[in-house]
Amino acid sequence: MQMLVVAIVLSICGLLSSFILIGIFPSIISFALSIYCLSKEKTINTVRALLMSLVGILVPIIMYLNTFGLHLPYDKGEGYGTFKQILYDNYSNFGFDMSFMVKDYKTIDEQVAATAATSNDGIYYVSDGVVQDEPGYNEIVTTEADSSESSLDNSKYPESIFESFEDIEKEYETTAKSTEIGASDDDMPSYGGLPVGTLIVAQYFREDDHNCNPVLILQNKTGDLCRYECIFTARDKDGNEIATSERTSEVVPDGAKFVMEGRFDKSELGGTLPSMYEFTISKRTPYEKDVTEDVYVYTKIDGNSVILAAENPTSLKVKVDAYVLFFDGDELVDCIWLIPSNKDEVCITPGSIGTIKGDAYYRFDRIETYYTAYEAVGTR
């Protein structure tokens, strides 16, 4: 009888604490005791304790699967450990405000604000993602703590993309099939200047047989709708310029995250691979009307490809610029720029859906998609 009482108490404690994960331990103990008691005496109280403890075991498992799926824990780019990542993802999905867990953005904001106070040109400078007191590249050894500043919070629209594809009836295989692993060097030295109020959320550098690609994930926290322009400069080990690459993000709403990707063709580098890259980012008022909140964008993995669709319910012609980033664990292995379209135009006509398919050439287990949507002016 005493063991049954212990099993009931443990099952209740485990069930109540299962939503913070530690409940799985008393639940496992209660489950074992309940099975033992059930073998001795079959009573309804034993069955109740058994069922409560079973639920206390299943809840943490479901929370884990909701965060990492069938994979081992990996860094999702938000700088959390496994335990915090599970709590953050699940309670954010429940609609709870978990911003108190995000300390990195506050740190970056404070650095930017301090730099802005002494900046005359509205630009602040970063070296390997770290805010600098003055212009100039500083060789910095990036630690794990530094990397956590490149945190990602893909939980809120329009900063992220809806991971669903309800309007496509065909069932697609959702497993990445390529056995190749993409080359990636996230420790590639970098230096650049950004407009005050624009933050680096994450930065990567990857290369394949044909291209070298610095990739920046940025966030517009200026309070305004902005058009961003970026010039990437690849330099050799002596600091000499070997190539430049330009990219524009036409319309970025306040608070939204967006991607700037430099693309250097190896055939144009004269056999010299970059030893570091610089970036210069500027902003101004966009020409086009922002329709990010009016357009619905969906993605679905199809084998080793991604299908992207954008639905335009407005009365305007709309252009969607999307970047799909492919990750194997926390390593960026590919990056594709996609523009969904229909009726032979690089835009989406009113009341229609535009689609496009992009292929990844390396093994991946998850994707992140960032996009902007704006009125298509001057398209045919």
C-alpha cells in the first residue's frame, strides 16, 4: 500500500512538472512502481497512477520531437542549450512571450546604441560580428559566446516563413537524399559597416565547386520601411581586393529579417580564394509599396529540392524575393535565391499563386526561408 501511495504521489508530481521536462524522471520512477504494484494487486488507483506517469513521460518526449524532430540535438542558431531550446520553441508555439529568454539582441542593441551616439555618418562597424568602437578590421577569435550573438528567432511572421504547403495536393517525399556534404567555413574573417538600427542576426561563408558565398542574415530595427543595398568585397591574404559582388533587398519592413548574399564566381577570381570579405550596407526609402502582410508564402521540401509558392490575394502585381537556406544540423550547406512567378512574368498576378522549385546539391535536414514582397512596378 505504501508503494502505491508513493507511486501516486510521484505520478502527480511528474505530471505537473512534465511541462518543464524534469517531470520525466519522477514519472519514470512512478511508472515502474505502478507496474510493480499492478502485478501485486490490480486496483483502479494503480491504473490511474500508471496512466498519469505514462503521460508525464510522453509530454517531454513530444516536446523534444516538436523541437528537434527525429534528430539528435543540434544548435538551431539561437544560442540556447538543448533544455532551453525545447522550452523556448514549445512555449513560443503555445503563444507565450518567451522574449525574456533572448538576451543577445538586447546586448547587440545596447552596443549599437552606444556606437550610434558617437557616430556622425549613421554607420556602425562590426568585425566578425562584433561591434567595433572605430572603423578597421580587428582579427578576433570567435568564441562560442560570440557565436550566440548570431541568434535566430524564426517564430514570428513576417520575420520567418510559414512551414506548410496546404494548397498543394501532391504528396512529396520530405527526406533530403544527397549524400554530399557542402563545404562551409563560418569562421571566415569578415568586416563591415551597417546603418544604425540594422543588426546582424547570423553570418555564414560557404563555397562549392563554382562559387564562394558570404551570407548575412540581417534584421531591420530602424523603425522604418527600408531598401537595403550591399557591396561585398573579397580580399586575398594580403588584403588586396580580388572581386566585388552587389546585392539589393528592395523592401524590408521594420522588424523583419532578410538575407544579403555575396556571390563570387571562382572562375573570375584568378585561382585565388578569398581570405576574408568586407561588406558595406546602406539603406534608403524604397520605391515600391510593401505588401509583405498581404502575401502568403509557403515552402515544402521535395526530395533534395524545395518548392516555394506565394499566393497573391491583392489587386496588385506582386514580386516576391525569397532566399532559402539549407542546413545540415547547424552548418549552412546551400543558399538559393528564388522568385516565384506565373504567366511568364517575374511577378505574381492579382488573385493567383506563383511557384518555383530550387535544387540543393548537398545533404540537408532543415531549411530556413526569408522573403520580401512588394508591388511589381514596371514588369511586363
